Amino acid sequence: MRHAVYGRPPTPSDPRIPNLPRETAPPAAETTALGSIERSPLTVLHLLVVGLCAVGFAMDFVEIALGNGMAAIFSAPPHSLKGATLSWLLSSVYVGAIAGAPLAGWLADRFGPRKTLTWTVAALAVTSLLAGLSPTSGTLSLARLLSGCALGAYPPLMMAYLTDILPQRRRGALIFTVCAIAYLAPPAALFALRSLTADPVAGVEGWRWLFLAAAAMCAASWGVSLLAPEAPHWLDARGRRSEVLAVGARFANSRDLGSPARKRDARAGVADGHDAKPALTSVARPVSPVRFLVLCLVYFLIPWAGVAFPLLTGPILLARHINLSDTLFYVALATFGPALGALAGGGVIDRMGRRPMMAACVVVMALSTLVFFSVPGFVPMAASIIVFGVGSALYLPALTTYSAELFAPAVRGRATSIAWAANRVGAALSPALLLPLIQAGRSSLVLAILGLTLIANLIAIAATGLKDRKTPGTGAAPENA
């Protein structure tokens, strides 16, 4: 018996991570349904899935962006938090994500990606409400810790779900569309935070209103998400074949937004069990444990710049004697970069290899970081912040799509969540270690650390040796490595 992920016979003492089950090829009828879903034209049901994921991902980004804003707010009077207290407030959300990501991955592989996503959004609604009502910085940190459990779970689960359910020809573009829509939420939230901080409503601090609004949006998203279909390849791997056919029928009967002829072909494929193209299987290709660990290293390294740079922007600017209102303007301005990057990336992600895009993004982030720390003035700082956001926005969807495509459907949630947990470890450590250096005026040392981690990330991307290939269990076309 071959290992489902690594492709070699497991032994009782095998230390490979994760220890994942084997999958077998589905029968012909279910294979036809899966093939029809893979080649389906864009339908209203696809738009429902994309819209739901975009709203949930937007709330995920808003929660993280509010952390960037709170870094400035709680560094200034009347809060003026220092040292470990401020570091814990900023890092707690990422500490929660370390535990939340692998737990959610296990739940997704056991109960289904879509169902686990609905639980995640419901949990985030509750924890956001707790954050908005927190009476002290300590209780706020605790609420953020609990929010982190949901925030850490959402991105890898969303990518696993979208990789499973979207048609292969449009998968990359649609995933970047989800990201582009979601990236529009942080600028709106942070400009609202800036306005509400300067002019509080009903005497309530601005950041509280934002958390309460996020809680309401998450609750609404949870209700609508119950209408979305479960991931069909995961259902097939679990032997729930009638449900696979039901999902295929839902897509076949959903209103087509493209060619009527292609719609008729997709409906006929599900109804008659005939398909002009070869049957698909859900048999995994091997991914060695060394390569899996290197992939986890890539996940671990990127937040040292990708998370730390925007998170530390506020304290850095305050240390340069820029007032709080202008600092919040810079922090809000930084969030336009990801939206621009995701919109640009959607047009090339399906034609460009995942790893080349990731490497190019690392170079862009490194150059913009150097400009921010080295060149004074409004225009260079604003431009470097936006360009960094573009690189960061392109990098994460490319990385998460790439890693989701490496694993078979039955184990995809667990494997990608383990890698994402490594990312959250880096995200938790980076502000805790770098913020005291900023407050001590050691900006040059921070620049050196950010630069070294980006270089190490570039080397790790090259060292993976993971050739982009067909998506296990989805029949995705191979990409350029």
C-alpha cells in the first residue's frame, strides 16, 4: 500500500507528517459527475460560493487589519501600552491561529470543508463581539486569542474548498477574485477606524464599532453559507457517492453565465453518465516529507515580512514623530496595495507558474521594504507601503493555491492547515520580537532581519523542488514551475 501523500509504503515507525489515509479511484458515475464539475461553465452557484468565501475572507482580513490599526492606537495616549503588554495584544491573534489551523484542518477532513467553514465563521462572529465589548486590554487580548483560532482556520480551509469545487480553467482567476474582493474590506475598515477614532460615536472608541460590525457580518455570512454545496471531491473520498451526484446536479441545474451549448453538455454528462474526456481519479501523487517540511518553512518565513511590516508600520511612523491621525492614514493607505495586487494577479495566475510568481513577489517586497526604511518623505513611504501590499497580496494566494493543489482531497484540509499553522507561528513571533526593537530605535536591525527572512524565503522557494503539476483529485492542468 502506498502512502496517499508521500507515495511510499508507510511503516509503524514512520515519522512522516501528516499520517494520512490512502484514497482510491471513484466509480464511473461519480467520476463523470466530478469531471462535469471540473469542466463546468461559470454558473450562479459558483458566484454564490465565490461571494460567500469573499465575505468570510474579508472579515478575516478586517480582523487582521484592525490589529495593524490597534498597534498605533494602543501605542499612543491614552493607552500608551509598552513592552510585553503591547506585544501580547498584537501577537495573541496569531498565537490562537497556531492551534486553530490544525484543529480546523482535522475537522475539515472529518466533517467536510464547507461545514467547517460555516463553524469557523460562526465562531468568529462570537469572538469579534467579545473583542468589541472587552473592558480592558487583557480581556481584549483574550478575545483576540480566541479570534485567532478562527482566523487561522479560515484561509487554508477556504483555499482547500475553492480548489475542490471551482472549475479548473477558472480556478486561479476566481480565487484571486475572492482575494481582490476581500482586500477591499481592510481599507474601508481602517479609514472608518481613523474617522471614528478622531470623532467617536456615542463616546465609544472607534475600534469597538469595527469589531461589532465584523461580528454582525460574520453572523450574516454564517446564515447564507448553509446554502453552499459541500466539496465534491471530499465527498467522493469519503464514499458519499449519492451526495457527489447531487452536487454535480446542482451545478448542472444552476443558471449558466456562459455558453448554452457547454451548459447542455455538462447537464447531459451528469444525467447520462457519459463524458467525452477521460475519467478523473482522486489518487494522490507523492510529496516527500522533506519537501513537505520545506513547504512549511516557506509558510513560516513569509510572515516575518508579510505580517510584521504592515503591523509595525504604525509604531515605526510614531517613532518618527508622525502624529496618530497621519499614522492611521498611512496604515489605511497600505491596505490598497493588496486589492490592486489581487486584481492584477487574477489575469496571470492561471498562465504563470505558482512558484515564479511567489519568487517575484518576494523580490518586490524586499525592494519596497528597503525604500520604506531608507528614503524619507511622503511619496517614497506611501509608494513603498502600497507596492509592498501588492507583493504580499499576490504571494499568499499563489502560495495557498499552490499548496492546496499538491494534496489529495481527503487530506487537503489537514495538510494545508499544518502548513498554515507554521505560518501563524512566524506571524506570532515576528511582532513579539521586532516591536521591542522598534521601540528601542533599532530600525536598521529590523530592516536587516526583514531582509534576511525574505532572502531565506526566496531560497526555500527554490529549494522545494516541487514541480507544479496536476491537482490530485481535481484534474487541474499542470503549471509552469
